[in-house]
Amino acid sequence: QVQLVESGGGLVQAGGSLRLSCAASYRTYNYYPMGWFRQAPGKEREFVATISWSGDSTRYTDSVKGRFTISRDNAKNTMYLQMNSLKPEDTAVYYCAAGVGSSSSAYYTFKGSYPYWGQGTQVTVSS
């Protein structure tokens, strides 16, 4: 069992930066592949980034490549999403998620691959 708590969302001007954190409470000694998704009003929840259990492998949706960086600190049971050069179209509720098992990075670009989800944190980028 995993509990995920997100923080770091807020209001930022276009071109600014924000770092989201996701604190994980694990009920086992295992680590999990994790990811970030976002959902804008009237749109479906979409993939943003994923990271392997070790942090050695990452994958991003094309629209955030070069601007967002996903990372994790397993000693602190925390995952991060550093968001730079933010755009108004980045405005959404951001959710962290944890998966189980072992699969390819492509598998973890799908929301159905994650059984554990956080409550979400609002990110608003003003123009």
C-alpha cells in the first residue's frame, strides 16, 4: 500500500518556475516507478513524465521536454517535478502516481498503469 501527498502548486507568471513534490508513504521496503499527470478543465488527464524506481530512466511528453525535470530521492521517499519556463497552457491540476511491477517506460505513460494516486495540486500560470 502506498499513500501519496503532493505539494508545491500555486500561481506563477509565464516564464517562471515551480517545483512540485510528492511524498510517498510506503508500506513495504520496495520502491515504485512513479509519474506525473495533469488535468486541465474540460480535458482528460494526460501524461507528463515518469521515472523508474532507481531514477536512472525518465520519459516526458513532448510538450514539456527541455522545460520539466522529473527526479526522485528514495532516501526521502519523495518525487519531484521541476517546472521551468512555464506557459499558460501548463495550467492544470497535477497528480503524482506510483506504479507496481516491472515494465518498459512506455507502459508507464498510461494512467491505467498506476494503481496509486495523490490528491492533486493546482498549478496556475498567468500570462
